[in-house]
Amino acid sequence: MTPPSAPRVVGRDPLPAAVAGAWPREAAPDTWLLSVSRYISAMDQDRPGKILDADERERAARFVRTEDRHRYTAAHLGLRELLGGYLDLDPATVPFTREACPGCGGPHGRPAVAGTPLHFNLSHAGDLVLFAFAGAPIGADVERVQPASVVAQVAGSLHPAERAELESLAEADRPAAFARCWTRKEAYLKGLGTGLSQDPALDYVGTGERPVPVGPWTLTDIPGEHLAAAAADAADTGGTGYAAAYALLG
């Protein structure tokens, strides 16, 4: 199995080239990482007011905690900058919409830009934001690796076979295995457009080193060394670090 290409980093690597009306045939997804603290410290303080739309600015202002406001602001500015590159648009003019929810039909499914060939998804945790772009529906998730005590509390939400796999491991090995499983699972559910409104115990994605496909969806782990290299707080996560994955239809 060919390992995924290393994610590019917002603020370090050049913005992407325009996709010229269609995602390149047979091209793999593009993934990008953003360090929230580095992005905010380097950001022109007037930039959110120039780039984010009124709804985004209002939502950012509602966050009580500064770190949450910074994370939301950096994630949405980064997404607009990347979409602007792919679609050859001014980032401030990227017209976001929501696809219909596959569960209820309401306008809260996958985020999208109407009338474009580009599918995308984002996720954030701690200091990291993960962006994924493709020519087919895609979901992405990044999480901090949680301690064994937290894993024990939430492992019951997994598929029965995944719970059995975790129980067969030494306690010290469970946090990394759970993080692999959870990021795959949430990426898949975000790709579907349901998110966690669909029971995460329904589908098996595995806890081992290699993810298991779910029907037509291919799951891919992003190597931890790429995440650690991009995160400004990598030294502050107690050695546990981050896990991330994306799910691609087809």
C-alpha cells in the first residue's frame, strides 16, 4: 500500500494551483495542516474582518474562550485561502453552502462550494487544523491522543469488534489504537455528511495499523510524524501527540 503524501502546511507552503474546472483525473486527495498558534501570531489583525463573512465573524465573536475563537478563526481563514487557490477566487468571495443531510434532508450535510468540482472537509483539535480536498466526497478528522482513562470511558461507543480489539491490547497501547479507530470513524461519518448523528458503533473501521474500508469508502491514516512536525504544541502533549485520517468515496 502506497503511503499518503505528506500534508502541506498553511503559511509554509505555496497556496495550491487552481484545479481548472475539474480535479485532476486519478489524483489523490490533497491534505493540509495549519498550526493555530503560529497562524494567529503571524496574522494581520485586520484579516478576519476582510476575509470572513458576517456569519463567520459573528460565530467567532460568540466564543468565550480565546483559544476557541482563535481556532475557529484560523480554520476558516485557512479554508478560504486554500479554496481561493484551488478555485482561483478571492478568499472573501468563496460562496459556501451545505449539502442536504442524508438522514433528514435538512441543509446541514457536508460543507460545499456550489457549482465546483471540489469536495473538502476540515477538522481541528488542539493546535492543529486538518484540511482535505478531493474530486469526490471526503471526510477528515484530527484528534489529540487521549489517555487510557478517557479511552476506557468512551470505548463503549465503538463497534463490538473494535472494542474486543482494544480489550486484547495492553493498557499502554490502547490510546494510540483508539485514536486510529476514532479518527477513521469520524472521518467516514463526516464524509457521509451525517457526523455523529449516525451511531459510530454501526460500522467497523479497525483499530490496527491498517484501516479497513467501509463499503465504497477508502480510509487513510496520516502519519503521526507529519502531525507532530506541524503542531506548535507537540512538545506539550505529554508524548501522546495527535492522530488523523481521511475517508474518500470511491
